[in-house]
Amino acid sequence: MRIALVTDYYLPTLGGVQTAVKSLREVLTRAGHDVTVFCPLAEPSDDPSIVALPISRAFRPDGYPFTWPPRRAATLLRRELAERRIDVVHTHSEMFAALAGVRAARDLSLPIVHTMHGRVDVYTTSVVPLPRVTVPLLAALHSRQITHRGLRVPADSPYTATLPARRMWRLMLAQSRASDHVIVPSTHFARKLTQQGVQAPVSVVPNGLEQSVLDRIGAPLERRLTPGDTLRLLWVGRLSPEKRPAVIAEAARSFAPGVSVDVYGDGLSRRSIERMGAPLVLHGSVSQQQVLDAMRASHLLVSTSIDFDNQPMVMLEAAASGLPVLFCDPDLREVVPPGGGFLADTPDAAGITALVGRLRREPHTLTTASAAMIRGRSRVEQRADPVIEVYESAMSAAGSAR
């Protein structure tokens, strides 16, 4: 099968979507399929299976290259999809790379599969500058590429209570309506989409880690905290409000002696974190290998996001490493292997501080959770078959429609 993966986020920038697309590309290629990635690039690539899309010279939300203008991107995609005789187009974002992919696929009567990786409503209101201006603008620009006509989002849930949120939910519904099949990595997000009226078939297909990453992780290490050891906490992700990095910084100021915090990632919130003067180490943006090395040297991964993340790839890496997870969002229970994590009683700094204190007093619980992560390692391996089944379903549906 000849597959096009179209995304607004790819390497060498670091993030969950990038990691997921990289993993999917590898597992599909290993299974014998021909995969091409279309994306905006921060720097040139000499890989012929990665095609750079045109980018804006001025607009770089959260530091990422931004596909622009849509018409040029769609023209390039239309030519490349035809020349490469692509069978199915798989989009992985809701911005203009993916929109150009949808336009080009439609022009060529190709089936479209869309993976909804996360809550674009939360992301845009947290990351995009001047959201009161830019969110309506983005929604309007999106609707020029994919119509929002006839879509209604009621204000009857906490996540659709504001007008900007409803605009972004209409955007997600429109993107789903334009696709032959929608993939989501978690049941809690699939439930929200169906509640809002997504009509396209929706399949829950968890992300996973490719074999090359599992090989680099190697044998997972069971964590043990012995008397006198420093409890080493790790936080990994985009330093952006929707990830709530300020919560771990605030908690760090309350930790008892003998607890260290290392933060890996960069973004809009870095300066505010630095101004807090919390006793933690900011390592900035690093490679995936450096994150994996940091995991091996840590006792506990801390996830502070709530009502945003769908299936954090960093949690999958932690599971493969045997690293227990402290998390704040009850929805993320389905991501963590049973017994491998700790849900804070409250999602604030006080809740994290209390739980870290208990783990220091009861270090055997860390070892028990680490062993559970190791037992659940097979759950986080990327598999090609479920995605191929979705592709075949979309191709069949598109063929019937024609």
C-alpha cells in the first residue's frame, strides 16, 4: 500500500504528534508499505520519503514551522500524491498542512483517514498569540478550506462552555466530516467526539512505540528508592499553559529535601517558570534519546496536564522504560498499565506534593508500580494491523461513494 502521512508537526521538533507519526511511519514501512511524510520542516531533509511543505516566514506558533499558504501546499501535494500513486491519505493535524492534504486528496478522489491526536480547542486558546483575535481567524480560514456549514456545538458541557472552544469544536467536527474514517488513540476522546455528533466512523487505535525506540530503551529497569537516595522526578513536554508546567514548578517549592526535579522541553511558559525560582533544572528542548536516557536515571515521571492530553507518548516511553507515572487527569488511567501509576487526589501542586511525600515514606510502592509498568510493556508496542484495517475500510467506503 502507498500511504501519505500529512502533518503540521514532524521532526526534528519534539512532541507527541511528531513521535506518533514517526512511530507509525516506521511500523508501516517495516510491514512492507511505501510511506511518504508531508510536513513543514524547520530545516531541510535529504530523505526522499519526507516532502517539505511551504511555510510562513513570519508566523511560528510555539516555535513550530507553520504551513502557508494553503493553495501552494495543496498544489504541491496534488502533484506529489499523483506522481507517487498514493492509495490513502492519512492526516494528523487540523491546521493547514492537513487541510491541504484533504483538498489534494479530494481532487484526486483518494480516501482520507484522519487521526485526532488532541484537543485543538485547548491548544489554540493556550498557545496561539492573541486568542480572541486569532482563534476566530483560524476558524474562518479553516472553514474556507473545509466548510463548517450546518455544524452546531451546544454550550452544554464544560469543554464547550466558551465561544472560542465552540469554534474549535466546530473545526474538529468539520475535519472529521471531511474524512472517510477518524482514528483517536483513546476511548475518552472518542466519547467526546461522538457526543458532539461526529458522523464519520470512529476507531480507537492507541499509539505505540516503534521497534527502534524499544531497542534503544533496552531492558526496562525496575526502580528502587533506598534510604538516603534522592527521589528523582522527571517532567517532559511542551512548556505551554495547557500542559500546566507551572504546577510542577509550584510543587517543587514545597518538596522536602531529598527530591529533585528535571524538566525537559521548551515553549511559551519557560520564562514564567524561570521567574518562579523553583528548585528544578530546565534542560530545554532535547532529542528523544536524551529523554529516554533521563527516564532511565529517574524514579518517577510527573504528568500535570488535565483535560487536554489524549494519549501522551511520553507515558508510553515511561511504560517501556519501567518508569512509574504520577498523573493528574483521571482520563489518563487508560494510558497507564494497571498498577503502574499514581493519580493525585487533587490536580494542583498540593495534590502532587502530598503524593510525592507519601511515595518517599513508602518507597516500596514505587518498586511495585515499576514492576507493573514492566509487565505492561507489550501494551505500548506500535502495531500496523489496526491502522491498515482502517485504511482498507476507508478505501472501500471511498470506492463505494465513487
